[in-house]
Amino acid sequence: MIVLALLTKEFKTFYNDEVKFYANKEIRDKKKMLKDDFNSSFPNKFKEKFGEEFKTEDIRFIDQGSYAIGTTINHGYKAYDIDVATIISLNNNYYDPVEIKKVARDALKNINREPKIKEPCITVKYTKKEEEKFHLDFPVYASNYGSLYLSRGKEYSSNENKEWQVADPEGLNDYFKKNNLQINGLGLLDEEKKYRKQKRRVVRYLKWWKAENYNNSTTDNEIPPSIALTILVCEHFITSKIENEYNDLNALYKTVNKIFNSIFYEGYDEDGNLVKKLHPCKLPVTPYSDCFDKLKESDSYVEIFFNKMKYLKNKLEAANEEPEERKAAKNIVKVFGDKFPLPEKDKVNKEDSFAKQI
């Protein structure tokens, strides 16, 4: 019987030393400062703009995105972002979404800080030595009779390119937390926590792979969004235990293989040519939009995604079936980069009578 390479130590080192993002005091302090500034300034800015009173107690914040569910990665190719949903009690039917976003932008502004309005949010960048290290994104939501509406639109968007879009950021957080990514829930058994931790690690490995393999992309539309990868892991995750220990290599291979076989299909373009197509990856909460919408605007983007995913699947399969640890790890390096550690030498399979001692 051939015992396969497990790379348990290498994956653990890679995850803890390279992949996992550890929130630091600087980020916590910046978040608190910005929220405090917003609370103190927004009511005044709102009154200046609209001539109406606004109470600070009608403002609240929630973390959202990868930071909220603990799947942020520490890859350095791009400044990481922290999403802070800014929720204000407001009847959105009476206010232009971009005008509200301008007031919110001005509430975050000071002499050393120049927030920028983007289509889905307001961004505050933090740089060191002229290099952006991270940014805080503030999507602005109107809370109206129990529903939330996201302000969408750029600063100079025409009427048809701006809207209040119904949304559910809290429901999305709950979906991810309940979908086995939350590891601190009450009543969880140790085994369930280990299972959920492996699922979270697989999400981060896929996001690392994306960062490593799309770092030269010239447009964001070409890049599969992280939320789509996270949803796909939630839907298709296959856990793995080998020798009574959770094995990330095997779990990652099985999960990627299942995702790959589930999302791609063949169809025809406008000229009748056979091309790769993507099944929808829909948000599990309102507005139930397809996370792949932008990527699917171009058949070439889908083809690139297909080829990259196929290469990832093949290299994981090769590593998963390789009996020698160092050779297996070299396959992982090809998709994760050289920060994945190589064993010092191959471990010989003792049950293989033809194995050569090195």
C-alpha cells in the first residue's frame, strides 16, 4: 500500500505564518476614530445639506465582508480592505443616494484625510511611505421600516446609474457564520470546531490562490470575487481526516474538484462558437444577485478563470496522489507561490518496498 504525502506540517506553517490575517491595534484604532468622527459630524453635515435634524443615535455600524467572518488573508500583492457597514435611519424614498453618500463622505473628511466616493461605498486609504497598506470601506445603508437599502452610484453618476438597492448585510453575515465558518458558537463540540476551522482555512487558501494568480490582472472584472469563492466553499466543502487528523491538502483538493465540476459548462457565444460558461453564484440573501455578473461580461474572462481553476485542480490532484512529500509540495508551490514551505527532503514511504533511501 502506498501512503500518500500529507504535508500537514507545511500547510499548518503556511497558514499560520503567511495566509492568516491577524487584526492589529492600528486597524482597531483607525476604525474607532472614523466611527467617532462620523457620529459627531454627520448630523451637522446632514442639517447643513438638507436643513433637517438628524440624531446620532440613528447611526449604527456593523463589520461586514471577510473581516466580519474571519477570512481576511495577509497576501501583500494588494492593500487589504476592511468593510464597515454604516447604517442610518432614513426614509430613502426622499433622498438621492449619491447626495447622502456625499454627506457621509464629508463627515469622514478632515485636514489629513480625503475619503473617496466609489460606486458601492466610501473609501478611506491609509499609506506608509507613499504605499497603500490598507483601506477602510464604508458602504452607506438607509434603514427604512426594517429594510436596508445600499447607496449605489459614483459621485457624478447619472440618474440611471445610481439607486438605493435593497440589501441585507446582517443576513449575509449570519449566513456565513451559520454555514460553518463561525467557530466560537455556544454549544459547539471540539470536533465541530475543528471541522469549521478547516472550512475557514480552505476559504483562505482559495483567496490566497486568487491573489497569487490574478496579481497581474488589468481589470477587476476579470477577477473572481472573494465573496463568490467563499459562497462556493460553503456550498461544496468536503472535509478530510487522515490518520485521525484533519488534512488540508486532501480537503482542499476535494473541495476545489467539486467546485470546478459544479460551476463550469459549455455553451455558445453570439457567433455560435463553443465557449466556457459559468453557472450563477447567487448571494444567499437579498438582492440574490449573481456574484459572477461582472466576470461573465466577457467570455475571455470566463476562459481565463476556467484555465486557472483547472490548473489548480490538477496540481492539487498531483500533490494529493504523490507519495513523496517534497515532490508533492513542489506542486503546491506552483499554485500558491514560493511562500509555501518545502520539506527539507522527501520522506520515504516505509510501506513501499521499492522506495529508495535518500
